[in-house]
Amino acid sequence: MAVLESILLVGGKGTRLRPLTINTPKPMLPVAGVPFTEHQIAIARAAGVTRVVLGTSYRAEVFSDYFGDGSAFGVALDYRVEDEPLGTGGAIRNAAAALTCGPDDPVVVFNGDILTGLDIPAMVRAWVEADADVALYLTRVDDPRAFGLVPTVGDRVTAFLEKPQTPEEIVTDQINAGCYIFRRSVIDEIPTGRPVSVERETFPGLLEAGRTVLGWVDPGYWLDLGTPLAFAQGSADIVTGVVGSPALPGAPGPALVGDGAQVRGECTAGTSVGAGAVVGERSQVRSSVLFDRARIGSDVVVENSIIGAGSSIGDGCVLRGVVVGDGARIGAGNELLDGVRVWPDMVLDDCSVRFSSDQ
Ligand code: GDD
Ligand code: MG
């Protein structure tokens, strides 16, 4: 097979990562030094994918401005834009208009926010051997409620229960990990011109019709970067090499430091420091993402957090599990804990605000 094509679903609004996603689509936020989509493209390319169609909707131009025709990234890139979001199935159908492969060829589809060490060629081979209509990449998680539940018998999928609402629906800890191998002609069966959810409509419909839906369980690394904590974790795991990405600038290590950044304190546990950012003396930054030009004062502790571009964190602050929007300013001595989000350009003066879970 000379050309292996892939569709990346990157049209979601990323509401769980607000305010960072107010102006930037979630997949274009910097993870381990480059936009997350760049890691996904590099990982797909290493697995033999040669053409990628980006199914975009929200802020579509941000992708094309950065990736162009893909030649700088080693793949041929095309774009299909939805005027109104068409849902996951509608987006796949819409993007398929840009595919060049034949009706029986495989198409590798990815949710645009999953980080994985999946062996894509092995999954394609299993799809070929089973002569399947679709193969679903599955993984096991402790709490499956936020995902699509996918029970199997042998390697055959028996049901698809998206975001179960009742305890009775929690029939397995095996979930849809957000990557599929579709027979191209199966994509062409998805209705056009209206929103379609692949999880709520297409997969249950295929199962009801008795089509061959293969479950491919891969026990390796998997993470959905949809929440702030997971986003910081995913970035840290690429920086330290827990999961490999050919797009990581340089070799894996305890921290990634961008051009012109000044680190006087300590950045560890996979912290990514953006270009021109500053980390002051005696500060400790762990498993966090500092966007470009973020300024961390002295004696600051930052953990599992995302600090927006050009924001500034005053001396002596403690930030754990928080999101700070671009250009925000946190005065000295503040403590911001689990789940706090500071909106862009917001100013929290010294002593005027002190967020803490135990106060
Ligand atoms: N183009 C386009 N248009 N893309 C979309 C649209 C749309 O209307 N809606 C969602 N997407 C993209 C998102 O950008 C994201 O990359 C992907 O589709 C999945 O959407 P999420 O909003 O991240 O869904 P989720 O994480 O709640 O659930 C999905 O992923 C889980 C695994 O991470 C489902 O596929 C679950 O079944 C699955 O378990
Ligand atoms: Mg997701």
C-alpha cells in the first residue's frame, strides 16, 4: 500500500481547557514545545501515514497557517472545514471528500486530543486479517464513565455505550481510545449535511446491522488531553520520554527549555518552558507547561499547571493544578490550588485574592 491516509478530528471547542482555548483550538496548544497536532502528525508519519486530512471547524485557519501543505512536516496535508460543527461522524464524512484511496482501503482516523504509543501498523494488519468494516482501538481505564464503553467477545465489539449515565450501563472498563481504522466505503455510508456522532450513531448502527467491528486492545500508553491536568501530564510524558514523539525538540529529559528562556530555579518532572519565558531564583516548576514569555518570579512553586503566554506569577506564589490565561498577572504570595482558572489579562493583586481549597 503506497499511500496510507489519515483523518484527524480537530474541530472540537476544547471547552474543558478554557480559557486557553478561547483563541486557540485545543490541538494547537503547545505540548512539549510544539502544537499537539504536530506530535500526532509526527507519530502517524512514523507509522507509515503519508497523507493527512484535518477535519476542522473551530478556528480552522490556525491549523492551515501553521501546517500549510504539510511538506515541512513530511506528509501531504489537506483540510476540510465545517461551517457548523458536524460532530465526529459528520466530520469524518466531510473530511473523506479529500481522500484519494479506493473504497476498500483503510483510513486511520484519530481524535485530535489523544496521545498514544499505539502500534498503528499492527492494528491495520489486524483490520486486514479480520476483513473488518471498522477496527476500534480500545484501552482499559479505572473510571470509564467519561468515555465510550466498548465490550467485546473475543476480538469482536458487541456494543458501544457513549458516556454511560447509569451504573447498569457500566459493563466494562474497556473504552474507545479514539483511533479507528475504517474501510473507506464505510465512511461513505455516513449521512451528509447534518451532524452525526460516530459514537452515538455510526458504531451502534454498524453493530445493529451485524457488520464486522473489531476491538483492538492495546495495553500501551494512552491519554486523552482534554482536561488541564491531563494536558500537563501528556506534555510532561513526552518531555521525559515516557511516550515517544518524533516531534519532541531534542532528546527526552527532565525539562524542555525553549529559545531565549532563562531558568534560574529548577524545572523538573517533564516541565516545558516556552520561548523567552523566565523562571526566577529558587523556584520549583514540576510537570507543568509554561507558554512563551511566561514569567515566574522567585521562590515560586508550580505543579501540574498550565501558565499562559506572557502571564506573570509573583514571588512566593504556590500554584498546583491550575490554568492561568495569557497575559494574566498574579501578585506575590498568592496560593492557587486545584482547578482554579485565571482568565486572560486578569490581574490578581498582592493579598487581595487567595484561592485555597482549605479556606
Ligand atoms: N471536525 C470536528 N467537528 N471535530 C470534532 C467535532 C466536530 O463537530 N466534535 C468533536 N470533534 C473532535 C474533537 O476536537 C476531538 O479531537 C475529538 O473529536 C473527540 O472529541 P472530544 O470532545 O475530545 O470527545 P471526548 O473526549 O469527550 O470523547 C471521545 O474521545 C474518547 C477518548 O478520548 C469519544 O470518542 C469517546 O468515545 C472516547 O472514549
Ligand atoms: Mg477528548
